[in-house]
Amino acid sequence: MNKTIVKKPWGQEEILEINDRYMVKKLTMKEGHRCSLQYHQKKRETIYILQGQLRILTGQTQQDLIARGYGPHESITIEPRVLHRMEAVKDSVYLESSSPEIDDVVRVQDDYQRK
């Protein structure tokens, strides 16, 4: 598979592999930016930080979100239906390994007015 690069308002994602069993993406997020507050119905994902520093928020509801900082060589696994958001404290590069449901995203909040 050829790598696919998808530009995002907060940086970019590079799809390294997608098949019927798993997906791997390399994401670059610019300092001061963040992705949507979102959850997935089926998708389970593991985030592994390569460089930079991310603040990752997780929780069952918006009222119980917990923020934790992650640096290089740290990881977190996010289960389906868990609200989450990645925020770049510094320019960051990270890997996302997940089940292959590429379009399984429900945005709850978005800084860029995406649906």
C-alpha cells in the first residue's frame, strides 16, 4: 500500500497500513493545537508518542475527563465509547495503531467546526 497523507487543521496523519484486521497511522500535531473531542463506536486504538509532548484527555463523559501528559515512548490504549482528545503541548509525532474502522468517529466538540 502506498502511504496516504491526510492534511488536518492541527497537522497531518499518514496512513501507513490499513487492512481488514488493523490500521497504523503516523500523526503530526502542531503545538497549541488539538483534535476533536471524540469517541468511537467500535474502534479501539493505542497511541504511542515518538516525539514531543501530548496532553490526552479521556473519560466517559465531558464532566469526568481526566488529562494526563505523555512524552516519548509512552502509550495509552483507548477503548470504544471512551471520550478522548489529544492536545499538543509541544510539536508532536505519534503512532496510532487501531482496529480498522477508519470512519468510526463521533465528534462531540471541534475547534475547527468539523461535523
